[in-house]
Amino acid sequence: MSQDIDIAYMLDTNVLYDWLYAYIPQIKLNDPYYKNNPHKWNNFQKRLIGVKQFMEKNENVIYIPDLVWSEFLGVMLHKDMDVSGDHHKLKLHFRLLLGVVQQMEAVIQNNPNIKVFSPQSESFTSSPYANAAELVTDLDLVDQRLFNQLKNIGPDKQKIKEKFLDGMDAVIVTYLDGLAAKHPEQRIMLYSGDYRMFIGFPRVRTYWRRYGFSQNTGAIFSSFADIRTKNGTRHPASVLTEASVKMLGIL
Amino acid sequence: MSTPLSILFMDDEPSNDIIANARERLAEQGFDVDFVSTMSSAIEAYYEKFYDVFILDIDMSHLPDDQEGDGVKVLKRFVSLHNQTKVILFSGAGTVQHWFSAANAHCFGYIAKDQQDGELDSIHLLIEKIKQAAKSTTSVRANTSTAPTHALLITDDKSLATQAISQIQSTLGENWTNEIISTDAWSKNPPDSSQYGIITCLQAKFSTRARVKQQLQAILANSPAPQTIIACDGLDTERNSILYIANQHPFRMVDLQHPQWQQSFADALSAAVNWYGKQEIFTADADTLSRIHITLPEDVQSAGHDDLSETDMESLYTDYESAVKENQDNKDESL
């Protein structure tokens, strides 16, 4: 008989984007990417429903790093600000967008399982920024296997560029490490919509074990609001059991 | 030259003398005023143009409208869309229930059309309230500290105090301690409000003494830390004092005349703890959100999985299981 284990999640920024879209999917209706492809539109809708359910129905603890929340707000509000009209046009845009963000804040505030944390609130023993700088400057981090995996992502097999742990991603990974170190009783899964992060995370965890990277960590691709096991059954991410975790081999 | 203050003015009696007069005097102030006579138009306008202040009538039954309800319903809708929206109710037909529900929906102001303050008429009071709203810089920065588990009850009524303490204990639990103080003692020597998570002022009728009003105003100015709950008798005869309090932005107002006031008080206590140090957020309904049409940054639009090919998406499950296997292999390797 399977036994529930204490799995907690830590969000990547892209999950917050999807969660926001889940409140206002109509704004993507005229996007040519979806408008001309009902199949993609349906998949998009399913993904948003999955993320919204994950955020609002989940009974496990969900940690949101302060870094992730502020990166989300910064990108949403201050990247690509529309200055084509007058000042009031921009303020209207801010107000409407904040109206949607406010819905998310209400869920965060009212759900005791969702916790926004900072290195200070969790008493991290070292700076996640310094650790992140070390992580991305380690020449051996991207090994041959990860290199091959990254090379094969996407439709263009002749591509010349890929990305991994770019921007704030390395800091997010070190936040996960710091958080997991403070909660050894929990298994903390990075819940991310970044396929590269999902593919590459196991390498970070195992390779950096020598520097003390917390091993009670893992990564889940947010497209899988539920997780398919090897025998084909699916487990909602919110109710992972010891048995399913062993079967998935994610820890 | 600064942009004039933009105002949306909603009233279903545009030819009424007070409304015509108000529009004229607002224009004289240099405000940029758009006038609408239905709730539907006001709601539409919220999504189309930025307004610094919204002025809403309550009784909107004089003209046909697709929207049901009244101005308080529109207030709730606007605040649910953005809790910093400044709404002033300007009404001649508000009831006791409207006064309390408007305050609890966090209206910025409530002016009765027949209200007077000495020589000052209601339009003057409205203009002052608009100017106050424009200057108001409600901090959106949340106070992240948790509420001190200490409640202060200001009251002179022993019977009400007993009932209120019972509610505080049953709602907030054993961790919370209580302190009761009389209005007189409090107004003469008010304790430091920062040591309390919640301050409740419980008076059937408010004292009109200047000292009491001044102290009450001082406490309400510190909201949302501590959160302030005002409980009083909801009587027509007490309109001026109730509206005075409503205009000071308490966290909650509880009508002691209501048979279920103890339940309302308990709800107010729970919400006050939850929103300590923060501006309360009301969630918007699906229709309210479905009208939002905005453009988000390109990076965000392609976030997540959209840059993966369809083949990638189709084979994602297979890839996932491979990754799981890799993960397992790495785990074994590292042991």
C-alpha cells in the first residue's frame, strides 16, 4: 500500500505566466499561432487549466521564491511598455494587468499551502546569487550527454544556438538547493514550464552533489499537470505517493 | 502642464439639478469628466480608459440597463478588478445596508447628495473627496510581518463587550490575548496601536467629542496595521456619523442592529488577520475578467512550451520517460 510522502513544489517564473494566462486566455485568441491551429489552442487551454488547478487545488506546499515573483511582475509590467499613446493608456494597461495579478495574489494570500519565501525568511546559509555565479561558470556542468539533449530539442536539428540556466534560471536552481537544505523532511520539486530546465536539472543535481547540492530535490515539467508513470498510469502532481515516486525515479 | 484629473461620473438622472450643478462645478475645477447614465456604460468605460476617480450613484433604476443591481455592485466589481481603484459613492437614496456594504467593499468615499457640513454643500464635499483621492498614495507595499496576536476592544458597553470577547476568543483562538478599554480612557491616553493586530471600536452610537473623533481618525490612518473594525448601530438617524466613519476607511464596519452581527463580526476578525498589513483583495468573477484585453510582452507569449515543435510536444511523454530514466541513472551513478 502506498503512503503519501511530503512533496513540496517550488515554482519557476514561467508557471506564473501560465497561471496568469489561465485567467485571461481570451487575450491569446487572436494570436496567429493559435488562431490558425485549433489543436494548439486546445493544448494551450488544457495546459492553462492544468496549471490553474495545480495552483488552486493543490494540497501540497507550493513555495514561490521572492525572486520568481518579482521577475514575473517585472517582465509583465515593465518589459515592452506601450508608449505609443498617452500616459493614461499605459496606466490603463497597468491597472488591467494588475487586476489579473491581484486574482493570483488573493489565492496566494488565502491558501496557507502557498508560501512566498526569501533567502532571509528561510535563513539561507549562503548567497544564492554567488552560488549561481559559480554554477554557470563551471565548465564541466554541461557534459556531453546534456549537450546532446539540448542539441536535439526543437524542430531545427541544424540549429546553432540553445540556452540552459540563462537569465535568472541558475539563481532559481540555487534557491531550490537552499530551500531543500532547510527542509530535509520534504522533497522539493522545481515545477517549471522550461523544458530545458527539466531536461538539464538532473545533471545539476548529481554533478553538484559534490558541493553539497541538496539531493531531496527534483524537477517536474509543468505541462504534466499530472505525471505519467512507466506503466502508463497517471498521477496528479499534487498527490504523488511514495510508490509513484519510486516508479518515476524522480528522487 | 500636468494631465487633468480624469473622472468617470455615473448617474441615471443627468438632468437632476444636483447632478447638472455637480458636473458644472467639476468642470470648473479643471477635471476631465466623462459622464455615463447606465451601469453598463460605466463598466465598459473601466476597460476603455484610465480614470483616476470614479463617482457612482447607488440607485440606478431610472433608466433601462442590461446590468442588474446598483452602484454598490459596480463599486465591488471595480475594486475586485483592482483594489487601488478610487470610487466615491454620491447618492441620494442610500440605505443603512448600502452604507455598510460600501464601506466593507472599500469605497474611497461616500457622500450623500443632501449632506452638508456647515456652509459646505455636498458638491463641495465631493470635490474635496476627489482631491483627497487624487493625492492619496495608498502603499501597495505589503507589510510582511505577521499580526501581533493581541486585540484591543474599545467600548463602554459591558454587555456588547462580553459578546465581542466571546467572538474574538472563538474566532482567533487561544493564542490571542484581549484588552478592553473605555472610550474615555482610550481617548485620553491611547496605547501604542502598533502592538495590536486588530482594534475593534464597539459603540452603539459614536461619541461626537472632537477628542474621540481625532483618536479614531489616528487609528484608522494606521490601517491596515493594525486592522480596524468598527461596530455600531445601523440607524437612519445615525447616518452622518456612520458615513463619517465610512470615509475614514475602516477594514470592516459591522451593523449592531443586524440580527447576525456576531457572525459578521467573526467574519471580519478572520479576514482582518488574513489581510493584516495588506490591502484586502476581492476576487473578480469570470465575466469581469473576460472583458480584459491587453497585450503582454513577446517573451511571455512564447514562454513555456510554445517554442517546442509539434513533434516535440507529441513525443514529450517519451522524452519525459527518458529523462526520468536519465535521472535514475544519474542517481545510481552518484551513489
